[in-house]
Amino acid sequence: MPIAAQLDLFEISPAPVPKPKRTRRIHSSVPDAPATTIPTALLRLADWILLNSSGGKDSQAMASHVCALAAKLGLLHRVVIVHSDLGDIEWTDTRKLAEEQARLLGVRFEVVKAEGGDLLARTVARFFTLKAKAEREAREQGTDPGTVKIAPAWPSSAARWCTSDLKRGPIRKLMTRLVAELGDLGRPARLLNCLGQRAAESAPRAKLAAVEIDRPASNGRRHITTWRPIHGWTDAEVWKEIARSGLPYHEAYDWGLSRLSCSFCVLGCEADAVLAARLRPQKAAQYIAVEKKVGADFKNGLSMRTIVERAKALDAEHGELRRPPRGTALSRYVGKKATRRYLARVDHTRLGLAA
Ligand code: SF4
């Protein structure tokens, strides 16, 4: 659906009344701490090994690394790669790439998608919900509803609803389905949920444990252990794993992007946003339309309008971006010779699959 139609749809929808918050009780069978942190033991214990793939380099390296370990243990049949389809806000062909990687690794592939619109449509819907709430509270307090301050509708590091609504929620539904497939085990199913998060990405990620029990996602029927198999890896180790695996990576990295997933990430760096605006000017224009609608910048302190101005200035100074040679990103870490070998392997495999 075109963005204008999506925005109108949400504008005329009555804003839902927020439900009172419930305190969630954790089932008594759910352990506080993982039984082990040893990779091979984690894999052996799991009924399902779920690999979360955004299609980005970290989840790709995590997936090929875990699949190599699982293959040695004869456990590939328990591995499922899941991709959350974010629609047109993620880089083109990300879903297709995640599926290709799963096929090459010889494991099951699942796609999940949140209902209720993409990040832009949700931001607009959230704005009207927050506005209605603020106005209702003002009326209850006898103040002027026309002067209320509305909480930010865009996701942010403090309110990262994009990840919970668009990724975590739909993946939990898949977990329910996978557990149902196991039938009655006479005990809670054990699901090993693998993420490509790394300490080197940010200070908050550095604080995450490599292995922990996901207590909120666990219940009497399933115990979820979160495993971050490449938590301690450097960028160089990630790229070396990509070269080793011979799996194709997303071309956005060759253009110079440092991260994948949404083309414009509310938490990403400015350089990535400007580069994305040069590569996807029409998508950037949609973000500007939403900024106008909700009266707030998409990133805290940095509007898409400014990003687009910077992108245009770079286009004016250097001309339109020219496609960089394939393998540009990889060759920075493994050198030109190894990159040529990698590209030959990727092409050979793709040709073999097409034949
Ligand atoms: S990539 Fe950024 S904007 Fe997109 S879902 Fe993840 S945190 Fe949110």
C-alpha cells in the first residue's frame, strides 16, 4: 500500500485506549540461569536451534558459525533460520538473501512479519494514540487539551518498540509454532535462540551476557535460552567467517554501509543515514512526510530533512554514487586475493544452484 494511503488509514482509525499494564508472572519451572554456557552442550540440549537473521553481516557470520558447529554434532535438522520481514523499510532483497543463506547452509528457513503496517505507518498510528491519551489526561485534569505535550512517536534507544513489535513479537509466535511441532515431550521444550549481537557494536551490547535465560519469553511449555555466539568477535573476525563460509553477503556493505536491517535506523550513525538517503531518496522522502505528520525528527536531534540536505550536497559535490566493485567491504579485511577466491566460490555455487 502506498505510504500516503497507509498514513490516512491510521489517521481516521480511532486511537485504541491503552490497556492497563499487567505484571507478568514467570512460570515456576523457568530456571534463573542457563544450565551451561559451553557451545556444544547448549546445542546438544536444544530441541530447536533458532538463528535470528536480519540478513546483515553479524547474523550471517553467527549463522554460518553455529551451523558449522551443529553439522559437526549431527544437529543441523534442529536448526531453523528466521528472518523478520520489515517490508520496504529494509534494504532491498534482504529477505531473499537470508533465504539463500539458509538454503546454502542446508537448514530450514522461516519468515515472520508483524501485522499492522511497517515502521512508518506504526509511527503515525502511535502518534495519534499518544495524542489522544495526552488530550484525554488534560481534559481529566481540567487543562487545555490543545496545548498538551505529546510523547515522541518515533522509536528510540529509550523506547525501542520497533524491535519488539516488528521482530521480537513475531518471532515469539514462531517459537510457539515450533514448540507445538514437537508434541508432548513430557517436559518444557528447550529452545536455543541465537542472536548475532556483539559487544563491539555499542556499550549497551557490551553489557549483554553471552548466554542467558530469556525468562519473559519462557513459560511452562518452553524454556528459551538466549545465546550470542559471536558476542566477543571483532569486525575482522566476522568478515573472516564470511570469507570462510563462502555465503553471499548484502551489497549494501560494498556501498559503504556499516549496518543492515532498516535502511534508515533510528539508532544508526549519521554517515549511514546520509549514504542511505543518497541510495534511497524516495524512501527518505517518505520519512520526511512522517516527520511532518508527527511533528518530530526521526532521530533524536537529527531530522531526515537535514540528512537529505547533506545527501544532496554530497551528490552535488561528487556526482551520483557509482556502484563500487563487488567484494569491496570484504577485501578490507581479508585482502584482494582472498576476496577473489570468495567471489568465485559465491558465483560457482549460484551457478550450480541455477543449473
Ligand atoms: S534497524 Fe533500527 S529502526 Fe529498524 S527495527 Fe532495528 S533498531 Fe528499529
